[in-house]
Amino acid sequence: MGNALRPGDTVGKYVIESVIGEGGMGSVFRAQQLPLGRPVALKVIRRDKLATGAADRFLREARLLGAISHPHVVTLLDFGTLDDGSFFCAMELLSGRDLRARMKPGALPLDDALAIARDVASALAAVHERGIVHRDVKPANIFLVDGAGRAPFARLLDFGVAKRGLVDGETAESTLTDAGAVVGTPGYIAPEAITH
């Protein structure tokens, strides 16, 4: 059901190296950008999801992420279309692990928890200044970048269910969520998002 891309396949100016992860909407691959030889994370929407509104969400995610430049938000590098009409986006390839994996062995030291909270708060402040609501902040969407001898450096990921609000006279974007639907991950949804 997933994308039939394999190591050595070319997507635009990117050569697939390996699969990083698979999700319900698509796959993320480690790839090399040609001719620079720069490693990237290449996110590709699943072909069987094109008619489900996923393509619209994917395009919206790329547009929202492309509007943000911040040290604690993953950087979008490129966006394009495959021959079959599905979309891909290239993002910086991060080295480390997500906060969910870091928490599995046990509680974080207080200094590390505070450093991560500061980074995520800084990212969310920048996102909110752009009129964007992430709607799925959870440990799996907070990536801790490797760095010897320093506190964790967090990057906010996955803007797949983010939305743009009303800011400075903008009009509301067309909704991609059914009226009354709750968006986010149970256990991490803000109470006001459940009641409204």
C-alpha cells in the first residue's frame, strides 16, 4: 500500500537511500539531493491517499512549514510532484531521536526537561506569530537533535494537521476537517480543543 520507492530510485533531484519511517499518510525516506550530495528527509504522500483529502493536507502542511524559519522548527527545503501526481517535500535530515523515544527509559533530568520546554515554547511562539496552530504537539513530534556535551536541542516536527487562523485581516482557510471533529492525538489534545 505504501510508496513503491526503493533505494536507488530518483524523485526529482533526490536519490532514495533508505526508509526512515512509514505512517498512515505516507513514507519518509533518507535521500541525497543532487548534485549537492546533501542528505535530506524526503516525505512522500501515499498514492492510495490522493483522493482522500490527504493531498490537500500535505500541500497545506508544506505551505505552512515553508512560511516558518526558526531554529526550533524543522526546515522545509523543497516541494514537488511525482509523475503519478502525488506530492513530496524535502526537509533537513536531523540526527537524534524523538522525545517519545527519549522518555521510554524513564523521566528526564529537570535541566533537560526545562531546556526542551524552552525550545518548544520558542518554536510555538514563532508558529503562532505566523497565525499557525500546530494542533498535534506531543513527544513523537518533538525531535531532540544530537549534540555532545550540551542540553537537548529540540525541533518541532509534523505540521500535517496544523491550520492557519485569522491573523491581520486574513480570511479563514477552507477547512479540511469535518465540523465538530477533534483533531490531534488523544492524551495530548488541549482541553479547549475538545470542548470547541
